[in-house]
Amino acid sequence: MQPDLYIALSQAKVIKEAALRSGVSQGLMKACWDAAGEVIKAWATEGHSVALPGLGTMRFGLRAKSVEDVNKVKTGLIKTRRIIFTPSQDLKDELADTAIQITCYDRNGDIVKRVTSADAGEVEDPEGENGTTENGSTDSENNGSQSGSGSQNSGSDTGGSGGEPGGNGDME
């Protein structure tokens, strides 16, 4: 069986549709699209959480090892850099209320099975409820970044005990 996959929409298609819905020219919409993208990229790389209209927010973050002694903090603790998207409540509600259909096809393209979701419609929270990850452990959060001028935005520890004694050793 082969899955019926959706493809990514091209930027040109999105701009064309947005121009049509807003009544502005495609050229103007492309200029606005490009400018908004540059602003979002600039602010996010400075450490800000940036609003994406109608969608939620995005920011950059880190996965890093935590240490009990502040004197052991160093850049070598960083494991990965991440892009964190947090959907708005409206978007979560829309997704939760949307029925999901799964269609299974055989190699000849014939439908083998079709099902519609009957689940509770729970939407995963990428930030974890109260800083808790999927496996129940608590993470610390560090969304600081270093700019080229040498200044540093300090990260925030909103996730609980990950960076304190007894934490799980991961920072997010």
C-alpha cells in the first residue's frame, strides 16, 4: 500500500492566493511576503518569539546538557539548535475539530480501506504542558542567542528543574 501524500505548496502559489484574497497585486503581495520573512528571521535570530498571523509564534531554541554548577556552563553543552513553533489556541481548536481521513491504496491505485478519525482530537503542545515533555520529564528552556556584536540575550528557565539538581540533564 502507498500513502496519499500532500505536497508542499510553492511560495508563488501562496502569494497568488493571498493576493487574490486581499485584493492587492501579486507584486505587492510578494514584496510584503519577502519583507515579513526578513523581519521574522531577523527578530527570531535575535532571540525574540515572533507572532505569525493567524498561526501562533515561532522562535529559535537550543537543546543543551544542563549542569549543576554555573561555573561549568560553556557553549560545548549545546547539542542542537531548533525552531520551535507554538500554534495559537484558535489553530489548535481548528485542528482538534477537523476530522482526519486516512485512505489506503494498493499498488494499482485501488482504495483498500478508508477511515475517518473518531479520536478525541488532542493536539500536541510543542512546549509541553507546564514544561513537561512527552516522556514526562521536565526540561529547562534556553532561547537566548548571541548576536554578532558580542551582546547576549539571556535565556529563561521556565521549564522547572532541568537545570537544577535533580533535573533530567536536558535543556530545551
